[in-house]
Amino acid sequence: MSVEIKKVESAADLRRFIDFPLRLYKNEPNYVPAPRLDEMRTLRKDKNPAFEFCEAEYWTAWREGKIVGRIAGIINHRAIERWGKAWARFGWIDFIDDIEVTAALLETVEKWAIAKGMAAVHGPLGFTDLDREGMLIEGFDEMATLATIYNFPYYPEYLEKLGYKKDTDWLQFQIFTPKEIPEKVQRVTELLAKRSGVHLYEWTDKKVIVQKYGKQLFSLIDETYSGLYGTTPLSERQVNAYIKQYLGFVDPRFTKILVDTHDQLIGFGISMPSLSKAFIKSRGRLFPFGWFYVLQALKHPKIADLYLVAVKPEYQARGVLAILMNEMQRSALEAGIEYAETNLELEDNIKVQSIWKDYPKRQHKRNRVYKKDI
């Protein structure tokens, strides 16, 4: 049975593209749908500021009148300029258990990339490092987080059969909340705070965080994440969009801001109660009933998701990160959080992994970016 590839050209096509995984994973309890509004905002060319320096096309695969797969092809010109590699990206890749479908989707992106003068294709990646990325290769029996990709075990198997090879891996960890903060740790962090001249910025009003530290926060992300795989500087429009999209939802219990004596941002940690089960129940939709599941998840959380942690380079050697993590652990303990799920951490990023060296933990998931020369 032949596979037909159709280019996404209309709003109805895009809705089908976005909704396909909901049917594919309808019986998989560990799959967490991406928020549908976020997906629509990211994939629409008139909504995503990344299209200032990216170009993209989307395709769906069909057989006997039914959609059986999807894929996005992306060219991030800013990434090509920064890293000096003419590589296209593939992302939003999903397909039934059929290598013929997989091959048809990837060949479509490869031909498109060749026509654009690219030398290789790599992915799964998004437009920026803040999109979902990396194909799951370990941890298929673990529930995904809202920020990470879940896929069936046959995905990496088929990519490797089709000539794709590892380019890099990310690790994910479970960090267990201690029963108490040791008195010694508390004394050390207090001493570090005194010596470094930093203090926790106490806040309750989200508007203050947005107005006072929103742009500083994303500037710090650019500064500290600049050397990581595939990253590119954020444009002003992207920063404004991310502030609007994400900072309005931060929780003062789990978002810690560190400032110097002049109240300038020098570090932050953002975590949130896990919304994975809420979005499973709502199938990725906030309306009409999704908000109810989200609010329930926020009231009595048992799991937290760690999204972003950053400290200015000149403060990293002063132990400031320990202050940040101690405060986040304290809040987790007070809120009854049993454990936290980290976001993706590059396998060779020893500096970030050392954050967890003194905490009970387990590395339970691994995501991979694949590459193929074309």
C-alpha cells in the first residue's frame, strides 16, 4: 500500500497535523500532549517570531484516506550562521509502526533540504532550544513531562535503519526531595550568600517579575546557554513572546530569583508543579475543561518539573547555585513535593549534572538528536 505525502497548506491541514499524535498515542499512558494553543502559536508562521530567521514546511503522510504520520522541516538561518553548518532540522515527527511511512516522511524533508542547499538533516529539533526536542531512546515506561518528547520504541529503531546516526544525547533525572534540609547545608548556604553579596528576591506579584526581570531573565538564558547544542540568540520579538507565553504562569513557591545588592538579576530557577496528568486528561486543551485539571494539579502537587536554571558565569564559582538549589528544595519540602523531573541535560554537560551530586536521584530517560548527511 503506497504512502501519499501531503504538504500542510491550510488551517484545516495544520489542525490535522497538530492533532495526529492524539490518535496515535490514545492508548499510551506515558504520552503527554503538548498544549494545543502553544503548538498552534509555534507552528503558525504569522505567530512565531522565530520565522524572522527560520523557514519551515510541514507534511502529513496518508494511506487509504487516513493520516499515518507527520513531519516538519526547518531551516534556522541564525543557527547555520552561528555554528557554521548548513544543516536542516526535522521536528514534530510522528508515525505509525511502519518503516515505509517513516522513510517517506524523512525522504520528503531530505529532498526539501537538498533543494535548499543543505548538507545534512538533524533532529528532532524545534525552531529554538525552548521547543520540544530529542527523540526518546530510553525510559519508554516513564511518564513524559510537558516540556519533553515521548515516542514509541520503534521510532529510533527505524531512524537508524534509514541511515540516521547519533549526534548528541540529553539525559533526564528524577531528583528526590530530602526529608529535611540538613543544618550544615543551611549554614553553608547562609555563609555563601553573605560572602557573595546576593539575596533572594521575595515576590508574590507575577506582574512585578514580568516587568522588572522578564527581559533580564531571557538575556541571562542567552548568556549562559549560548554554548549548548543548537542554541541561537533570542530576538526581541521572541523574548516578548516568551515573557507573555510563560512568565504569567510562574509560581512564587517554585520560581526563585537571586539578585545582587543593586537588585540586578544574577540567577534564577524556574520549576512548576507537574501538569503532565492534567494535560493527559484534557488531551492538550485548556478549554472547555482543561483549566479545571490544571488548577487541580497546582493545588496539591506531588511532582515538580524543573524547567530552567541559570546563574551569571562570574557568580558560578562563588557557590551561588547552591543557594538557589537549597531554596528550591526548601519550597519543594514545604509543598509536599516527592520528587522533581529535570529538563533535558546534555550528556557531556558535567557542570549542570554536578548540581545533583548531593541529592538522591536516578537517571531514567535519554533523548537523542539524530543526523544524516544528504
